Amino acid sequence: MPELPEVETIARKLEPDLVGKTIKDADLRWSRTLAVPSPRKFKEQIKGQTIKEVTRRAKFFILKLSDFDLLVHLRMSGDLYVRNSTIKPDKHDRLVLKLSSNRSLIFNDTRKFGRVWLTPNPEEVLGNLGPEPLGRDFTPHWLFASLQKRQRQLKPLLLDQTFLAGLGNIYTDEALHIAKLHPLKTSDSVSKKQAEALHEAIRKVLREGIRRNGASIDWVYRGGEFQNYFRVYDRKGKPCHVCGTKIERITVGQRGTYFCPNCQTLK
């Protein structure tokens, strides 16, 4: 599943091809791709809409239109890209939006888990998300106070999108290693100094991920190179770059989790 850096990378790539273009028609090729509204209403409402902005919130793409917001979540296998309108739809194309530029915005999704929303009020979809880890609301003080209010293991808590929006398996493991925190450590046992280190680590790893156009691993996205710089993720049995200890893999909340048992001790 793509995480914040991959979604940010795709959004930046799409923006110059989409902003200012008008949606001429919509070909909804699998109705369940659409969360809201109904397929009939969707086709009526989206036709003639001009794309004003392409942005992101957590792992959601947001296309701000003349009168609505089009939200897209790729989930496990989704992809979003622009191609020439003369090219015939692919087997796994779920939604094709024909643009005034004679090109089309394609939502391709092999496993059919991705979803699309067309809404005048995006907060109905995004309202329960936690703060953006690269935003102003995500401060060391907020993180420490929020960790103290909960008694949860760090890894599942950081993956909880209602707690902090945008982190996934890869960047959580990487950030915890930088901060020298064990993924099973309980949130209320994190000291103020450790929370400050975690805050800095989360921002550092996300910015580095964006700088390297995300990570290309176990997903259809193949544009990034951050996988070449992993500290712990997917490196079981390989030496830690800091201390040389072999990286271990455990399962936390049904998610494969990588850490260094020497750098990230569980006291």
C-alpha cells in the first residue's frame, strides 16, 4: 500500500497534466470503485468540472474541482496516471475520466480495493484523520501529550490513521529505528525526550522518502528509489547500519515489523 511519500510523489507528478483541464466525460468501468455518490449522479455531476488543484491529505489524493472534491484512495494495488485518450482501456482500469486535453485520467486497480468519492464536503470522508506529520499541528508537544493519553504499542498506534495520518508499515519501522524505540514499547512509557526524537525521526524519514520519490516495493508503484536506503524495513538477517546487529522481524498487529534488537531495546 502506498504511504504518504508515494502519494505525495504521484500528486506532484499529476498536477501539471491536470490543473486547468475540464472533465468531458466519465467511464466508470466497475461501479463499486465509487463510494459516493451513485454512478448515475457521479456521471452527471463530474461532467464539465474543471480541475483547480491536485493535492493530498494523508494517503488520499484530492482533486479540487469547480464545485466538488474528487477523493481517491489507492489501497493495496491502485494506481493513478494520465495517458492519451486514444488508447483503449486496460483490463484493470476501473475509472477513466476524459479530459479537455485529449488525455484521460486513469484509475487502475488490479485487486479492486481502491475507492473514489465525489463530494461537496471532503471532511465527511477526511474528518476523522489525525494531523499531518509534516503539518503545523504535528509538534513534539502534541506528540508527547497524545502518547501519554494512550496505552498502546507504538507500532499499531502510529499506523492508526485517526492518530496520525499518512504513516504506513515502511516509514513507521524506519522512524522507530531512527528514534531508537522498540515497536512494542507502550506509548505512555515514552519520555518527553523520546517523543521529541520520534517527532524528528518521523519528519526526517518522510521528507527523505519524498526526496527519493517514495519506495518501490510490493506495490504497482515503481517510480521511487527509497527502498535502496532502508535502515531496517525488509532487511531481516542483514546488519544494522548503526551497530552491525542482525535486523529481526516480528509480527505486530498482523503486520510484519523490522527492528534492531540492539538499537531498539524493550526495557
